[in-house]
Amino acid sequence: MQSVCLYFQVHQPYRLKKYRFFNLGNDHYYYDEYLNKSIVERVAAKCYIPMNNLLLDLIKKYGKEFKVSFSISGLALEQFQEYTPHVLESFKKLADTGNVEFLAETYAHSLSGLHSKEEFARQIQLHQEKIKSLFGQNTQTFRNTELIYSDEIGAQIADLGFKTILTEGAKHILGWKSPNFVYTNAINPRLKVLLRNFRLSDDIAFRFSNQAWSEWPLTTDKFVGWLDKFDKKEQVLNLFMDYETFGEHQWVETGIFEFMRNLPEKIINHPNLKFSTPAEISKEYQPIAPIHVPNTISWADEERDLTAWLGNEIQDEAFDKLYSVEKAMNGCTDPGLQKDWYRLQASDHFYYMCTKWFSDGDVHEYFTPYSSPYEAFINYMNVLSDFHIRLGNFTAKRESEESNNRNMLQQQEDVFEMLQKFTNVKFSELVKAWSVEELSFLYYESNQALRDKILKVIGKKNFKQIQQYRESTQSLSGRELSNYKEKIRQKIVVFN
Amino acid sequence: MKVLMFGWEFPPHITGGLGTASYGLTKGLLKHDVEMIFVVPKAYGDEDQRAVRIVDASDIPVNYKQKNIQEFWNKLTYLEIGSNIRPYIDPEDFAQIHEDVKHSIKEKEHLILGEKYSFSGKYGNNLMEEVARYAMVGASIASQYDFDIIHAHDWLTYMAGIAAKEVSGKPLVVHMHATEYDRAGEDNINTEVFGIEQKGMKEADRVITVSNLTRDIVIKYYDIPAEKVQTVHNAIEPANKTNFEVQRSVKEKVVTFLGRLTFQKGPEYFVEAAKLILDKDENVRFVMAGNGDMFESLIKRVAELKIASKFHFTGFLKGDDVDKMFLLSDVFVMPSVSEPFGLVPLEAMRSNVPVVISKQSGVAEVLKNAIKIDFWDVEGMADAIYGLLHYESLAKMFIKNGVEEVDNLKWEHAALQVKEVYQRVLALKEK
């Protein structure tokens, strides 16, 4: 039996509003809320809701025989929660059927895997937690942003406990080999690698409505006919695509929904074909060989490389500037800053700065809200500059708090040091002027040397009083401590 | 193929972009084996004659009684022209114009005597009179020389082109480098200039515009049939290697405007953008190089905004001073309200200066490595300048790709398109 694996990618970035340099330091809301809301609402109406309903119908009809898998970025989930909660409910219904596998990815749909193992791992964990809390699933399969993959990335994913990863069946890594087998990571053979069959996937995702295409119109019979022609030894047919293919990239008028409504029946009735999720495939099939990917690949553009996001001067500067604060962000507990940190990491921002489309790739133009990559860059850098200012303020504030605490400690030691310099005779005179509370504070907040000194001069009876007092009081706040310290200091000064 | 070409100026005697463009074009045409007779009023004798044979209009004797010219003279409405529409003229030239006026009075007498007469060769108060006389010279030349086609640059030469066509029966191509709408704005159109432009285009067999922006204006406002109008974008001559170095004397970054200080060039938007930037970043200086009728109002505005200590007026720059200014600049801005083409940004890019240009310029149609903004979008302009000054990679990228892009905008390519226009016109004539 050969498995047909349907995997859909769902992502929506937080698009930035026009943010001018003179807003720096004043305006800390970076997003075009109207645009983001209206896009999510539009795509929900055209794609997410009708397609989810269609999948639910199919699952009802075919039960366990029909399965699909999704990855939904954390940023998309956030926007569903914010703008279209009914979409989230609809995905939960799909999750409840048990026929849908949800994959893990980076929370922010980010390029963090290319920059820092720590940030990469943090975001994957964050996404796993989000999937668990919304859909009740423990993720087993990983797919990186834009199917970005290399041997090294795969090895880290294996270390994080994933059993399977998805990536592109790029021609230049496969050579004569077929994408229709299960492979393993070249460094860690425990990680299975599923490769996208880009020809079949793009027949649906890109060519479906192209009337100039020799195979137009694409019918389910024709499509399953192609599947039928594959070598029976082949294991899997991986159809990976953007979920927005349905209804958004290919409009409802193209017949894409009818195609998807009828396809499962043809596949289920075929003697040699069935539907499986990535996790099932990973369990069922023996991998045939390791796949070597020394240089990073992705599913984008003709080149299947990273040049859509990184490589030109402006993309690289923006990327470096973004991650220059990774360390500072680690120590940042401010929820507002954390939110922005993820939203600014979305790969889309770098995609908008791509200058390749000057010569080719109108796909880029279709997706960008900017009129030029330069405008995209300037806008992003302005926002990032403000973000850095805020983070700088936060860090400075925290540091000054810490240094205040240190100063308090310093002053406290000063009091103790002063006391240690007294002779026992003088010290006992001084102690007479103190209340039980003050003595208690002094005894319990000081070091052993001073404690010994205090014990010597006050006698056992008084010590018991101190002990009793201490037991009857709550632990002291920082302000109370410094109040006591100040009182004692004044008394020392007076005594001297 | 031989072309009788009418211009108004030729290097090194240039007051505007027209001379530079017609020079580049003639050089490009030569590479495609097109011969030319280039007529300019008052050749000084030191023009670069490698490219063309320059016929000084002043050298052509005009016989007032020659029949064709007589007819043309009769048809011509003689126009006096007010001083408010002197194109391409700076206040410094006032004195010179005054001289010219005195000249022309004398020359009129010569004309009546049927002798050669001299042109001032500059745009001046007596512009219309010169246009008319140039037309007569045009007819005279057309009857004495042999050529296949006539090519007239800008409205100043259109009457000459029409006259030459009437005398010779050869087809006429007129070249719109600018329109009255660009120069004056919609509300201040000089109807006489407009009339000449329109007449030239109506009489012509083909109209060449320097951009689609200009093409649209020609079709919309001058009522010229679209199929008759073709865009050939201007190009730029390869850079002369500058062998001087300029020492930066200020530590601040420098942002430059270079052009006439007139309505058309939008200098006031540059001033407003400067204010927005200086409010946020004091480490910038703004330079406004040029002269024009808005000079005083701009100075007043700069003072009013209290940015005079960071905003500098240099007056009109030419030759090496322009190159030096570019060497000192970090960003060049061209906020033109209406710019048929706009050569200066290309010169800036050639000197490794990133540019911000208005979308209302013809050059925006051909340039990729430039930030394009609407001229009225002061905030967008300021943001673009700020970005170029603060985010290093952007300027680097523009410099790297910009030089290459400009090097590929060759007159040779533009000239080939012009030659193809000639060929089509001639083929049509034969039918």
C-alpha cells in the first residue's frame, strides 16, 4: 500500500503598519490592525471555514480512512483568538475527530533555526505548549518555517525528541532519487525525513486553475491516474501545500473545493492507496536511506534555497539587528516586549525585503503589502529601532533596580562593619539604646561574627526575647529592613 | 540616413537638461550610422563637434524676400513675452538678458536689411522673437541642405521644424523634453507656449516623449492621438573620471537637493522634510544647490522653521562644483512636482550617492535602485532619507547596484529607438 499524506500549512503574520522614524520612542504599537483583521477575516470566510467544514464532512463520511495533517503557526493562532474565534473552534472540532495530526513548528514562523539553537528550541517548545493547550495533542512531527531543512537542523530536531520532519523534495538534493520514500537524517538516523512531492503538490497548489497548462482542467480521475502510475515499491506521496490554496490562491470558482471533495473517495477506493498522517507513516515504513542535505533548503521559489529571506544586504542587516538582542530578550519578562519579539521574527518581514522579484517571481509581489523592498526594510528597521529602545529602557530599569538592591546591601554591610569596629564595652552601651525589634533585626540579618558579639553583650534572657519576637513576626519586607537599618545607623551616629 | 536636427543649446553652453540630452542622443545616433545637421542658434565655436556638424543659425543668411519664408512670416503670429515665464533662467542672468534685448533691437534692423543676424543663444526676455526668427532660419537651412528627416527638440525649435517641413516636404519628428504643464503647473499655463507645443505636435509625423509621464500629458492635455506618440527614455553619458578628491569638512551626514528653485522642482517639500529629520536627528546637514524664483521664500521658510544652522544654500552650481557636491553628499533628493525625465539623480547615482526621487518623474519609470515617493509625501520623503542615513546596508546596496544600473542606461540604446522611429516615419511616407 502507498500512503497519500495531506499536509496543510496555516500561517498569517502580523503585518506592520506604516511606522515613521519620528514615531521612534513615542509609538509602541507596530501593527496594521485593520489590515491584519480584514485579511484573517477574508481568508477565514474564503478558505478556513469552508475548507474545514469540507474536511469535517469527509471525516464523517469516511471515518478512519481519511486523514489530514496541519501545522498552524503561533502567530496565526493568536490572530484567530483575537479576530476570528470561530476559526479556532472549527480547528478544535477537526482535532476532536482524532483523524488530524497537528505538527510542531516555530511559534513565530521564524528563521530562528538559522540563527540560534536556543531560540529555535524555545520557540518550538512554546508552539508545542500552544498546540497542547488548544488541541490536546502532543506533537511528534516537526516542520520548520517554509520547510527549511539541513542535516544540522534535522539533528537538532531529533535531539528535541521529534521522530519525523517534513521538508522539500528538492531536485538538487534528490538527484535521480524519488521523493516517494521515507528517508532518514544524515546525522541522526532516528529522525525520519518526509519529502514533498513538489510536482504533484504544485499541480494542485499552483497549476490547478492555469488554463494555459496542458493538463488543465485537472480532474480527480486524472490525478489518481497519475498516482496509479507510480512504482508500487514507492511508499508515500507527500502532498504538502499552503492551506490558503483552497479558496484564497485558487478561488472557489476554479472548482478546487469540488476537486478536494471528490479526491478522497477515488483514493480510498483504489486498491493500492490510502491516507496516512506523517506520524503513522513514520511508524509504518522502513526508511530506505539517509538523505544528505549539507546546504540548507526550503520550499520557496525555483532555487529552493534561503534567498527569498536572506542574502541581500538589507535582509542581512535586518536579520542581524533583530537577533542582536536575543540575549537581552532572554532575561526579559515584560509580556508586551515578548509578544513583539515573536511577531517581529516572522519570516514574512524578510520576504518583503527580497529584491529577487525585480527580475522574476511575481509570487513575491503578490504577497507583499509594500510597494518596494526598500520601503519594507525602512519600515521594519524603524519598528525594530523602537523595539530596541524599549528593550533598552526595560533592561536599564531592571539593572538600576538590581543596583539599588546592591546599594542597600552595601549600606547594610556598612552598618554591620561600623558595629564590628566597636569594643565590647562600647557596644553594650550602644545596645541599651535599642528596642527588641531592632535587636532582632540586627541579630538575624547580620553575619556570624556580629551575632557572637551581640550574644556576648546582651545575655541569655534578652536573647530569648529576641528569639520570641522573631518567631512572632512575619519575614520583613525590603522597605522594613532598610527602615531598621536607617534607625540603627542614626543611633550609632548619635552615640558617636 | 541624414537628419536635420534643431536644438537650442549644445555642450558646453548649457542652461538645462535639453542640451545634455540632445548631445547624448546625437552621439548615440552616430553609432547607428545616422548623419546629422544640428542647428543651434549662436554656436560659440568651442562646442564638441565630433558628434555632429553644427550649423550656427547666425551663419545662415536670411533673404527676407525668399517666397517660402515670406509666407511663413505672414502666417506667424509675432508674440511678445512677459518675463514671468523665462524657462531655465537664473536671476544671475538678468544682466545678460538686458544686454540681449539691446542686441535684438539692433538685429531687427539687420533683418530688415535682409542680412545675416545673430542669435543670443540664451533663453531671455525676447524669447518669442527669437523663436520666430529661428523658424525663418530653419526654412532657409532646409532649402539649402540635403536630408531625409527633420527632428526638433522642444517647443523653442518647433516653429523652425515646421518651417523646414513646409519648405522641404520632409517628415518631421518633434521631441518633447518638457511640457508647459511641467514648467508652469496647471494653473499658470502660458497659452502661447502651449499653442506652439501643440502646433508642433499636430504638424509632426511623430512625437517622441522622454517618459510615459510626459506621453500621458501630451495625449491628455494637448489632444495628440496616442498612436502618434512614443516614449524613448533618456539615458546618460558615461562618467568622466573625476581626478579630484574632496575633503569632508563637516562631521554630519549631508543630504542634497540640486536643481532650479522653481515650482516644478518641489524644493519646498525638501525643506519640510529637513525639518522633520532635524527634529529627531541633529547630525545631518541639508544643502540646497540652485537658484530660481522661489529662492527668497525658501530662505524665509528655513528661518521660520529655525533650521538655518543646518540648512545651507549654495546658489547655482555647475561643472566640477556639481561633482564635488555629489562627493560630499550621503543622499540626493529630487522631489519634483512634475519632471518629464530628470537626469540629475542618474548623475548622483553615478557618483555613488543613493537617491530619493518623486514618483512624478520620468526617471522613476526606469530606475529600480532608488526610493520613490510622491512629491507631496513629506513624511515618506523624510522617512526614506532617515532610512538611508541610519540603516547602513540600504545605502550600500543602492551604491553597489545603482552604479551598475546607471552604466546600463546608454544613449546608444535610446538612439536606436529614435532611429527606429525615423525608419517607421520614412516607411510610412513612402507608402
